[in-house]
Amino acid sequence: MRTYNSGPALMQQIRETRLPDHALALWALGQEGFLVKYGETKILFDPYLTNWVFELAGEPWSRRFVSPLAPEDCEEIDYVIISHHHEDHMDKQTLQALSRHEQTKFIVPRAHLSLIRSWGIREEQLIGISHLEIVELSGDLSLEAHAAMHEQLEQNEEGEHLYLGYVLSLGDIRLYHSGDTIGFPELVAWLQVKQADIAMLPINGRDYVRRGSGIAGNTNYREAVDIGAAIGADLLIPMHFGLFPHNDENPAYFVDYLYSHYPEQRFHMFTPGERFIYMK
């Protein structure tokens, strides 16, 4: 059976991956965690690389698989992008470890800046962002935030959104990472204008039982596919499955729905630690 790299070997693969123009590489790290490489720039989305949720809450929050990367493996990361403050997305232990590298910048919903400051991350490493704001990164990279509806839109007293998704522009490639969200008309309208090449959306869904346990829901596999198709994405990537058995969905349903309703739609379903290269 084929296995993918992990630990220092995976970081070496990331470091040694060379990309042509108009291309990027993606590595899946579990849940909504992805590492993106464009040129020599390395970006992490929502890295949950520890077992912190289980340490806080106990069962049933044990991981189904060990993270392909440990925090100490992650050298030379330029940007860490956080969608919202849930511990499997804004992982205190991972972020504190990554903050030891002075070159690493953290792009965080402005609503959560005070919390992340309290974790000891230096002010010069922090970049706050909110709905419809754009941050210019290095070279030809930029990031635009869009409000996400993790069951509902939520804002703090200052009007800053608690949940965000992002359109990351890398040269002429646009990648949409939804964060945790359900579908809503405004989201589709925003994204249709952006013409994302890659759309990454959760498929774990929501239901009465999980809501009663305090688990906020997301798009299910049908909503994720329909949104991706509606915004005209070239490639769909399902995420937020496989890590926690009690908050999961079978990704085969995502594939079956695509096959039945959008048979020409491109997609890729990751194994943790797998590398995928996208060329425009």
C-alpha cells in the first residue's frame, strides 16, 4: 500500500519541490489544514498539527490519524492564515511553535487578535483582517477575506466577523479556502466575481445531534459541489473530513454527487500528506 511522506521527509519534499510558472503545489494536512507552495513562498491554512482538542475536551475528540507534520517540522513558513477560532483551526500549540520563526507572519481575523496576542505571538508577526479587506503579501500574492457563515454570521461588538474564508491570489491563480461555512447566496455572488480556479470547501455537514452537542455545522457534500459549480471553479477540493469520526462524512458521497450531476467537473480528494500540483 502506498504511503505519503510525513515529518522531516515531508518538509524536505516541500522544500525541494520546484514549480514552473503558473503553478502551485498543495499538501493536505488534515481537517482544513493545507500547505500551499508558490515559487518559494510557503503558506499554511488552518494548521491543526497537534492533539490539542483532545487534550482540552477528551473523547470523542481523538485524532483518527497523526498529523503529517509536527509543529517543529514547519520551518521556512512565510504566512499562516487562520479562518476562525475553533481549536482545530486556530491551534494554540501549533501557532506558538510556528511563531518562534521570526519570518513567519500570521493573518488572523481581527476579532481574534487579542486572543492570539495573549498566546505570546509577537505584534510584528500579526496581520489582522476582516470581511472584504485585502492584504498584499510578498511578490504577486494577495489575500482577500470574505465573511463565512458557520451556521450563522457572527460579529463582535466592533462589527468584525468571527468566521472568514479567503481568496488567495497567486499570480494568475486564485484559490478559495472557505474556512468553516454553510452556503448562502451572498457567498456565491462574491465568489462568482473572483473567478476562483480552485475551491476548497468542507463536506462534513450538520445535523440535529451535532448541533445539540455544540458542534457548529458546515456545507455538506451536495452544497459544496453546488457552490463550487456555481462559482465556476476549475478544481474542487473537499475538506473537513476524515479526522474526527463523530464529525465526519464519507467523501465517496462527494464523488458520487459530482459523477451524477457535474460529470465534467474536475476534483481532487486528498490523502493526508499527499502532494498535488496544479497548473493553470
